Amino acid sequence: MKKAKNKLTFLFVSLLAISLFIAGCSGSNQTTGENGASSDEKESTKDTLVFGRGGDSTSLDPITTTEGEAFKVTENIFETLVQYGDQDTTLNPGLAEKWDISEDGLTYTFHLRQGVKFHDSTDFNAEAVVFNFERWMNGNENEFPYYTMFGGYKGEEGHVIKEVNAVDEYTVEFVLTRPQAPFLKNLAMSPFGIASPSAVEKHGDKFRENPVGTGPFKFVEWKQNDRIVLEKNEEYWLKDYPKLKQVIFRVIPENSARLNALTNGEIDLMDGVNNSDEESIASNSKLQIFERPSMNVGYLGFTVNREPFDNKLVRQALSHAIDKQAIIDAFYGGKAEPAKNAMPPSIEGYNDEIEPYPYDLEKAKELLAEAGYPDGFTMDLWAMPVARPYMPEGMKIAEVIQESFSQIGVKAEIQSVDWATYLDKAAKGEFDAFLLGWTGDNGDADNFLYTLLDKDSIGSNNYSHFSNEELHKVLIEAQTETDQAKRNELYKQAQEIIHEEAPWVPLVHSTPLVAGSADIVNYLPHPTGSEVLTKVEFK
């Protein structure tokens, strides 16, 4: 009996050991979390980054949109010929390893990186570059709104790129119609990521939902208003990168809800941090705060072809009726400064001699009376539905402005709508007044003043539909001028015109905050608002 009992005991122990061994081997696949990775796997390998953001992308074909939520994703799928520095807008090699510029500034020759593949395994070469620029040049502002950075489309008066030629398999030549000082900086912008010609032809209009580039991450899926999933490009040309196997962009509209998700470990990184939450995040050992270098402006725009905003005196009156410092104190926690120009002080050519419109309700009333509105008027004031770096709490800021306007007899009815519709309606000029902002794309004054307020940009980024011939002449001259000191003087003139005409009330230049888990390393927030996550990893 004892012998039999020992055999049974031995058998039991052996079976138990085997079962524990099997469980140990398979345990990392037992529980699958929300982001698609197992809970054990996430803790042990930590190779999936979940990025929480306030709104969904409107397109994943970067040339077809102007909003930052799209570029956050597409920066990691597509690459440009020239790229910016890790945390500035200095110019560095991208898909082009080097380039030459002719003495007259009209011919740019790019020598391309060899051996690069698109995510569909087709070759990146000079013909692919020509294909993309021909596609964009032959489009229009409804298809490719950012192409106004090159003066417009083929056949238009301001069109800058005369032709793009493949000299050989890895050499491409751009011939311009006139010198354009910010040409290289424009090429490095997110919208001009090079797409696979085969994929564009295959998917047509659906390419915006099926992006294919050469970048460190490949597109996997997009669940509208929920998540976008990217995976590591195993054939990426930069050896040993990217470090992450997967990146997931999750939509969590409320800042506070995103912070809760970060604190609970549901996401690893979030933007749109409320300044009031900075202290609590900094005191949490499991979290860290990142400051994004400031290169933005938040503003209240007027659609100047709608009454009464077609009257300059009305626009000037409302400019006097907003207490910018009170807004900063209430919503930016000291991480912003009042704006007086349409571009931030960090941009070369900033005009610091301009006197801001002081907060003066009596002056505002005088100007309204002079304009023919002694008793004020009724208007719609549109508030952004998503948090942006320059506008963390759009609805609350709208309420402060609403209260200020009421003191001069202007009754503002606050309106809002989903983000994609908001941008579409604003571009079409359907709003009286609206809160918006801009994070610079390339660090050049042209990217603020021409892009946002020139007549060429109406229908794309000039939501105010502001058109001024004197301003246009100055801005085109500044584009053509290659002497930076002379360009700076021209941009200062342009700011004087804009200040006098007041198509906007510039509100703030903010220092945006990003929060993440404490074990994230090599994350470097970029001033443009979107960064490549190639080198990011977990400790």
C-alpha cells in the first residue's frame, strides 16, 4: 500500500509540475487587453505604444487634409524628401540624402536614398517622386489644400513648380518658375510625404483610408472615432529601427478622460493636457510631463465676407472686447503669452513693435457706434469641439468671450459640431466667428501669414476668407526674396496690414503639454505638433 501510495504521489507531483510548466509557457497569451496586446505581454515586453488624443483623423492621405490629428499618424507612415530636426525645423536629409541648388535659385536637384521600399514592397525611386508631385500639381484646393504652399496648381498664376523630372533612377530635378525662399522647408512638411504610386492607383479615392508610404510604421486598421493601428515596418531602411512593434492612436475626446486612462495604464501617452493637471502629473512617480516647443497661435477668426464682419470697425471693436490675459490665467496655467500678431515671436520676421489692441470696453462701444451698431448685434460664435495645443478648452474659452461681448451689446450664441464638420464649414465660410488656431509646419513666417491670411489660401487654410491685394503683393515678394533680412522687413509690413485690418483676434501663443508613462524614453515632442515615433521605446 505504501509503495502504491508513493507512486500515486509521484504521479500527482509530476502532473502538477507539467501543468505549471505549460501554464507558464502559455500564460503571456491568456489575457488580451483593449489595445490587442496581452496584459502579461504588455508588462514583459512593452513594445506597443498607445497614444490617446482628442479627435480622430479626417484622412490618412496627408495631402488631402490640413488638420493636425491626421499628421500625428501620417508622420509615421510617410516620409518626405527633406526632414526637420528632432525638435526644431532645421533641414536634414530624408528620402533625399543630399541636394544641389542652382545659383539662380530655380533648379533643385535631389539625390535619393537607394534601396528604400514602400510598404507594398514596390521601389521608391525618382519616378515615384515625379508621380506624387504631378498628382498634387494637377489637383485643386478641394483635393489637396496644402499645395498652395507652392503657389497653387498647374495653370494658376502663382504656381511655383514648373516641372519635376527624373534625371535617372535615383536623381530628381525640380525646376521653379520663380525663386521660393521657403521651398525646402515646404518640402519637409507632413503633407508632402511620398506615397506608393501603385497603392494610389489601386485605391483611388480610398487611398485616404489605405495609406502606403516608406515610413517606420505600416498601416493596419482604422476604426473611425476609435483607433488607428500601425505596426513596425520590418524592412525599414534605418537599421535597428523602429523600436516599437506597434503604435495605436486612440480617440478619447475629453482631456480629463484621457488623463484617467493614462493614470490607469490604458494608454501610454496623451496630448491636450490641461494646465491645471500639470502639478498632479508631475507628482505621480508613474508619469512624466513633456513640454512641446512653442510654435503656434490660437485665435478668434471673423468671416470677413459676412455682415457685420465685413466692416473693419466691427472687427476692431471686438478686438478691444477680449481680455486675453484673463483667458490665459484661467485656462493656460502660465504656459502661454498674449498674442498680438498672427505668428509667434519664435518665428523670424516677427514684428514686436506693433501695439496690441488693449482690453477696453468703452473703446469697443465707440467703434461699434461708429460702425453703425450702437446697440450691438447678434452673432454665432463657434467653439472647437476638440482640445488642441493652442486651445485646450474651446467651449470654456468661448463662454468667456461670450460674456465679454455681452458687455458691449453683442449677443453671441455659442455653437459647435464634430471636428471634421467644423473644419469643413469654416473653410466654406459658413461661420460668423470661430475659435481656431495653427501650429506651424515649417518654422517660416510664410507658413503663418501666407498660408493663413493670403487670398491664395481662401478655401484651404484662410478660414476668414480675408483678401487684401496690398498684403498679397508683400507676401509674394517675401516668398521670392532670398535675402533673409529683406524678407523679415517684408513680413513686418505684412503684420502691420493684418493688425490694421483685424480679420482675427490673435489670442495666445501656448507651450503645449504632453504626458506619458514614466518608462517612455526617446520621445521628443516636435514644435510642429506631430513627431515620428521611430526611436521611442520603453525602459
